Amino acid sequence: MTAVNDVSASSESTESSDSAGTSDSSGSSASSKTYLPSAVRPELRVPMRQIALTNGDSVVLYDTSGPYTDPEVRTDVRFGLPALRAPWIAERGDTAEYDGRTWQPTDDGLKSADLRNLDAVFSGGRKPVRGTEERGAVTQLAYARRGLVTAEMEYIAVREGVTAEFVRDEVARGRAVIPANVNHPEAEPMIIGRHFLTKVNANIGNSSVASSIEEEVDKMVWATRWGAATVMDLSTGRNIHTTREWILRNSPVPIGTVPIYQALEKVNGKAEDLTWEVFRDTVIEQCEQGVDYMTIHAGVLLRYVPLTANRKTGIVSRGGSIMAAWCLAHHEENFLYTNFRELTQILARYDVTYSLGDGLRPGSIYDANDAAQFAELTTLGELSKIARELGVQVMIEGPGHVPMHKIKENVELQMELCDEAPFYTLGPLTTDIAPGYDHITSAIGAAMIGWYGTAMLCYVTPKEHLGLPNRDDVKQGLIAYKIAAHASDLAKGHEGAQRWDDALSDARFEFRWEDQFNLALDPDTARAYHDETLPAAPAKTAHFCSMCGPHFCSMQISRNIAEQYGDQMAATDDGEIKAGMDAKSAEFLASGAQVYLPLAD
Amino acid sequence: MTAVNDVSASSESTESSDSAGTSDSSGSSASSKTYLPSAVRPELRVPMRQIALTNGDSVVLYDTSGPYTDPEVRTDVRFGLPALRAPWIAERGDTAEYDGRTWQPTDDGLKSADLRNLDAVFSGGRKPVRGTEERGAVTQLAYARRGLVTAEMEYIAVREGVTAEFVRDEVARGRAVIPANVNHPEAEPMIIGRHFLTKVNANIGNSSVASSIEEEVDKMVWATRWGAATVMDLSTGRNIHTTREWILRNSPVPIGTVPIYQALEKVNGKAEDLTWEVFRDTVIEQCEQGVDYMTIHAGVLLRYVPLTANRKTGIVSRGGSIMAAWCLAHHEENFLYTNFRELTQILARYDVTYSLGDGLRPGSIYDANDAAQFAELTTLGELSKIARELGVQVMIEGPGHVPMHKIKENVELQMELCDEAPFYTLGPLTTDIAPGYDHITSAIGAAMIGWYGTAMLCYVTPKEHLGLPNRDDVKQGLIAYKIAAHASDLAKGHEGAQRWDDALSDARFEFRWEDQFNLALDPDTARAYHDETLPAAPAKTAHFCSMCGPHFCSMQISRNIAEQYGDQMAATDDGEIKAGMDAKSAEFLASGAQVYLPLAD
């Protein structure tokens, strides 16, 4: 596990292979980790990123990057992150340790235990915990309904700048979820709901063609560095169990999975050999490891499959196609649907959040908003009611590929059918003609669907439809989606989001270039682009850039106008303006009336 | 002018310096120039790009790249492009050659004629033409109103796949414009209107800090290669006149300018020294050269300037800030406004289209949709009526920086106040926090505003706010904006746009990788991304890619389902399905029931 150790040994190691050539923004002295206190729970330290400005102000931003970007914290991937939430879970007194399920060779896709590379096994594991039988669901939903403000809720309240009671209420109503498996105490609590900051998820995961365990852990850390609020581990090759353990023990953000992928591996890829028992065992395996939310394709019903027959691109959800194949092979109803109550009772004991998968989502513009897609959504609505009835948090996954004019209908229907459960959408891509740029085709749809009410956006990288994303693809996907999420927040009127924009606009108008760079989503790229044509230090305070040059900087002209005509610019009466202008005009002309700085050459 | 000759000598030369490492898509044998005929005017040859698919079909796409991508045509930048429209202009018999204005040193920012580099002067120039006094406006608008279907309209009808009468009617109503100066006969006719394909404009132009004539001509050719339907030359340094001549004589697309930039150079950058006479002379200079549309900031009225006083970012339009400075220095009304009728009468004689500039557009999210912006829009509405009254085509420029929820209001107001004159918007950027990625922040806004009704989108490159774009920035900006424009067209229900998406979706579902690449907006990047992990030739027909690998390709599983269950997938009755499935289930199981291809390793 040398490579994994390398990742942990120093957060700087993640920079060396950045193909974009940028260095970590946390390396800038202007950006630093800060912790906000909680008045209610003094022991809480809620991590934020603070940007110090050259004018003495500072801006505090949401931070997903965990202890890795705190120079005061020594992280070591071999031991995992501190179990931040362990005392909170323990103090609630409704869970207990137990001897978990025994590891099996098939968990890692191996034929026998002899083949296991023991050096690769994470050695700092704890015994799993789960809710004790008599206490029912140990979920944030159950607590919220009972009126309990948990430490997680308090932490989130500070993180989001709202009251803890608001957090509790949104969770109790099912309009927000806090993915927080009791076996993933390392994660920093976060919330997904449309009345909070719009979140971004990054998918990582090997495919059998490329990638390795080390790369996956590294990608997780890298993704959180660029703003991933949750990470889905979609690995499908060998060593799934072992890879996941490393990721969970080192992840400061909730981890999601699609358990059917691993279940399929256990039956050697034969969909018809899947059984409820194999699936249930896989879910328990993942619950014990600490997976925070699981995509479950329980809405792919037998009778819906023929509705996809006339599509351009059939079924494009991997889980959806697996379940459709199973249903047809057995001519039976989807076992995830028929066993949904039992599955829900399992998740309730670990506080695993449902992410009800849209297995019949459209895979092309042509297929958007069709009968198959909306039939499944109706079923997801039914299932979300059962989940909540049993105390399990639930969010709903959404498309996919949707032209702009059909996006809003998706959100409206989802809210209505699923009683406002948080919507978690992939994109959507607004056109299919730009493979290689689907982070952009989908950022357009993501921004819009976020504005309409989606709570979390699953990112898309430039490699979508073409290959497995590398480091820079992950970064490019995240930047595009952070833009989409933030644009959504602005459009929804989020005050904190507006403050960030305002701070950057002020810096721009006042030619505080360093502040513009430091406030940027990607400070290194902003700085590098500026310096490409104006690398000299004086340019960092110059009242122009190379885009327009010193003669034509409208901002400078505009500033000169304000300086010259400050008093009558403030006047609102036309007569007043006229009078003031006669005087000011003479003054301006006398001063040389230059509307821009003299050109040096 | 060696470098310029290099550009012309071979279109391949533009590839060598492509920092993205992609080669020209026209180099692919699958993509070729084709010409559509016109039944009405047999002499017309309307250029399109034809993509040959491996299944024998082909897709024909709009093509902006001009003769440069036709291997049958020999272009030479020293002589310019053929004067395609000259016979059409002549046959109308309402224009005449005349001895144009004499070149003056100040046209090129020189102190005396001795300083002119005669080697740099374009030598193949024609005498200018203009409308004869007695015939009135020689504009496409005037012709359309008289019921005349011009050759330009017929050409556009073929290019857009609509009837010529529809083109004429939209132009007559002022809902579309055909920028086509009688002195730019080299340009291939195109139309800007919301009932046609959404167009993209690329800005080029040196600033005094960087760039050269050669680079500007090269950028123009490069921009049209990636889909720029018009190009604005925003040069502001020395040699403006000479640079523009080279660009116009070699441009297959309409060229726009902002004449106030050059006028300001002529008065040594002192805004208060600007006069109507200097400006009028500059406009005539540019009319004679062949500029097709001009940005005129005639809506920046004296009384509106104080409305910008409480903004975060003041006046961010260069032209707007210049005119505001002039108004304040003279405490007089904007001379572009007070002389608007005379200006219009000049443009009418050359068929120059107005692009009424939004000098008070917002430069930050905070300033969007404010009183200054909408006051100016009201005035642009008044001016557009005068323009049309005098037979001059007009479009209206729009913002800028606008959060998503305020975009629609811009379009609705513009349509109402300007009587549906085509809207031509810059972005808008939907957030300011991502310098370095403003092609993405603004592609989101551009796609939406295009859907709402904007006819042409002015691109934004990744260097916006930071520096002058290089070749790859121009390409990245154009790709992002072609995505936005196409997503708009899809959302507006454009049938041709949908066919392009459908062709790509079909290719994707049928694993025709080469067709996917060739149909992509940027075939080279799509191919390169795919080949990064799967370079071998067999992968080009494989039923998977490295993103999911062979085990988990949902499309392949979906295809297998369709093959196995084709007949009852088509059935709609549940009973029927059930019956068919019993038989099919046995068959599927007998065949091994593999839902994916066997893994090679």
C-alpha cells in the first residue's frame, strides 16, 4: 500500500501529479483553515475556509476538504481519520458494538481466502455498531421527529449558517437528509436539502480496464479538495471491499455506493443468479463498513421494462439494466421492490440513507421525460413513503439527459410524487453532441435543475461516455459543478452565496488582483491565466489587464468618473445633476480630462 | 506580412500551434465540405459540412468555416476571398462605385503618413460602393419590405432549411437581420433571428499589451473553423485600419466593430475631445471597408449615468464608459443619440446593421437588472424604431452578468421594448466566483437566454477578466458557446438540432465509436479522450469503454435485453408480456443468461 501511504504522508503529494499544473489553493497564505464554534456545544469545531483579503476583510467559505488541508493536523492513511462522531453516537445510547459479518473472499471478488493480500487490508478497523433492537431506527430522521437536535444537526447549523432548529425541522419533514452511517464516524456532518447550499457529488471508482485502490483513495481526497460534498465509490473490479474500507476510514465526507454492483460480482456477473439473500448480505457488509447512502434501484418494475423498447438508448443506468435483466430472466417482480420493507429495516439500524435510483432514466435527449422514466418516478414516490414510515432518510435520483425545456417538469413531478424528498440529479446533459465536453453540456442542466430545487448535483467529467476520468478530469468536473451549484444558490437567493460574488466583484472593481485570485473557485488557474501575459509583480496592482490593456479599461474609466463626479452621481434629481455638472465639467476639463491612465510607452 | 501569408498558404498551418494538441476536424475523411443547390437560383452553392457515418447514413451540418475548409479551393490571404456577393449587389442596380475617403495616418494611429508600412497594406482592394442617393436604403430590410427575395435570402433559406419567403418575412418584420455590407461581398450570407439557428459570435482583437495583425487574421480563420457565425474585431492599438482590411478581405463571415474605439484613438484617447464629426468620419471609413454591423452606444444618456453610482462595478462596457465620460465632461447629451438619424442615413447606404450597444450593462451579479440597465434598454427601443423607419436593420445587445433567475426578464423586456429586434447577448455570466472558467459560468446563462429568445450569443473565453485569449482559449470559448447555442435550439424544438443529437445517440447505442467521434462538436478531443485508456483499434468497435468496462456497460446489457425480449418488449399489455416472458425466460437462461460480454482476461 505504498502509494496509499504516499497520499497520506503529505497532502502535497496530491499536487505533484496534477496534470493541469496547478498547485493546491490551500497552499496560498491567503487561504486558511478556520474553525467556527458552536454556542450550544462548545466541543464542536466546524471547519471552514477563510480567505484573507488585502483590504483587511475576510470571506469564510464552506469547506469539504477535511483534516487534509489543516496544517495543524497530521493525517496518516494507514490509521484513518479521527472518529469525530463516535462520542455523539455513543452518547445517544441506542447503538451497540457487535461481531460483524465475517469477510468472505467473494467480497473482494476472490476465489479463495488464500488469494487475499493481507498487506492491503486496513488494520485499524473498529467493530461495527448498529441500533439495538428495542430502540428502533437510530436515524437522524427518527431523532428529528422526536424533537432531538443531534450534535450532527448543531454542527450542520454552524456550517450552513442557519439555526439548529431549522436543520432539525427540515430533516423531520424529510426535505433534507444527513447521510451519516453510525459506522462512518470519521465523516464531518453535512446536509442535503434544497433549503441549504446546493451540494456536489463526485463519483470515483475503478473499472476493470483501469485504476487501482491507491488511485481511488487519492481521488477521494482530491475530490474533496475541489469541493465534493459526498463521494460515491462505484468500483466494480476486484478488491471492492478492501478499497472501500480504505476510502471510508479516510473520508471526511459521506460515501455512497450502488450495492448491486458488488452483488453482481459475487454471482460472477450473471444477473439472473442474483438473489435477495446475496443482495441483503452485501448491503449488511456495506452497512457495517460505514457506507452513508446507497443507490437502490427498487423502482425498476417488471411492467416498466417494455416501456423502454422504443427508446433511442434503452436503459443506461447500470443498476437499472441489471435489475431489468433479472426481472425478465425470472419474469418476476424486482426483488428490491418486493423486499423493500426488510431492506429498510436493515438501513434503519445503521442510519444509511436511501438514494432511490432512477434505473430507467433517459440516456439521450430523445428519451427524456418518457413514460418509462415517469412510471419509475411514481414508484420511487411510493417507496419513499415506506422508507420514511420506518424512519429511514431518503433522497431520489434524477436524470440524466434532458433538453432545457423539459428540466423543470422533472423537479415538479419529483417534488409532488416524492413529497419533497431531496432530489439528487446526474447533470442533466442538455445536448448529446459534445462528447469530451459533457462537464459543460451537463453543468448547464445542473445549474438549472439546482435552481428549480435539486439538492445535490452528481458531477460529470469531460471523460463521460468516453473513458475513466483521471485527476484533472475529476478537478474539471468538480469546478464545473461547483459553478453550477453556486449559480443555483445565487438564483435561489442564498445570502452567503451572494456575499461571495459581491466580495469578488468589489475586488475586481478595486483592482485587487490578488483578492480576485484568492476568492476564485480555482485561484491557481486564475492567477496563471493573468500572469500568462502580465507576469510582472506591478501588474498585480495595475488598473487594467491584457484583455483590454491600459487604454480601454472600462472599470478604470468608470472609477475616474466616480471620482470626478462623486457628488452629483449621488444626486437623483435631474436639475440638481445639471447644476452640479456645470461646475464639475470645468474641473474635469481643467485636470486634463483623461479617462484612462497615461500609457507608459 | 509573412505570418499572414503563412496563414493563407495552408489551412493546416493553423493547426500547428494549437496548444490543445488537437488536429483540425476537417482533416477527418468522414467530414467533408458539401454544397447544397438552390432550386430558384441554380448558381448558388451553399456550403455545409457533411459527416459520413459508418452505417451508410450521413448528417449535414451548418458550416461557418468558409472556403478555407474546402480542399478544392485555393485561398491566398494576399488576394482575399472571392467576391461571392458582388454580382448580386450589382444586379440590384441601386449602388455605385465612388472614390472613397482618403486614408489618413490617424486611421492607423500613426502621427504621419511616412510611418506607414506599405508592405503591410492590402493591395487587392476594390473601390467602395454605396447606395445611390435616389434609391434610398439598399438594405435587406428595405428589400424584404418591398417583397423582394434577394439572393442572400435564398442562400440563407437553403442554409437554414426553411423557405426563402420565411426568411424575407422575418427580415421584413425586423425579427431577423442579415448583416451584409455591400462592401463585404466576400461574406457568405447568414441570418440572425430567434426563429433560425442560434448563432455564436467570437471577439478577436489586439489590445495594446499583446497581439499582432497576423494573429488577428489567423484568429478570425480559427474562430470560423470552430463555429463563429460572425466575428467582432475589437482591436484598439495601432494599425486598426490596416488590420481590419486584412480581416474583411479574408473573412467568410460578417464582421462587427465598435467604431468608438477607433474614434477615441484618433483623439489620442481623450474622451472629451471626441466629436460627432470625428465619429461620423470613422463610421464612413468602416462602412467603406465593409464592416457588416457596428456597436453604437447611443443609449447611454446623460441622465442615466448617475443611476450607476451605487453599483458594485460601475460601467463595464468600454464604449459605455467612454460615452459616459464624454457626456459628463460636456454636460451634454450623448452625440450618438442626438445625431442618430444622420448616422442611420449613412448606414442605410451601405447596409450596415446596427448592434445597439448596452453601455450600461451590469458587470456583476449584484448590478444585474438595475435601473440604469433598463433605462438604457428603453432608449434602445426608441432608437430601434428610428433605425427601422429609415430602413436600417437593427439588433440589440444584452448583458453581461445576470443570475439565472433574472435572465428571463431581460429577454421579455427587450422583446417588448425593441419590438422583437434580434437580441445579441454577452453570456450572461451566472456567477462571478470563477475567473478562469467564465466560458462555463456564462455558457449556462447563454444557453438559457438563447432558449428564451436570444438570436446570437457573444462568446466568452476562459481568459475573460484575466487577459487576452490565445488560440486555445478561442477554441474553448467557441465550443462552450456552440454547446449553449445548440442546447437552445433543442429547447426551442429545432428539428435539425434534434436530428444531430439523435444521430449521435444512435451511434452511441450501436457502439459506432467512429461515428460518435465524427459527430462530436470536437471530434479530435472526443477521440483523444477515448484513446487515452483504450487506444487499440479493436476498441473502436468494442461494446464498452473504459468508463464502466466490459462487465458493466448498461448499453450492452440493454441491447442484450432488446435482442432477447424484442417481441414482448413491443407488447403493451401486461398479460401479453407475462405470457411471452415465460417462453423467453427459458430461452435466455438456456443461452447462459450473460448480461454482458465475457471478459477477455
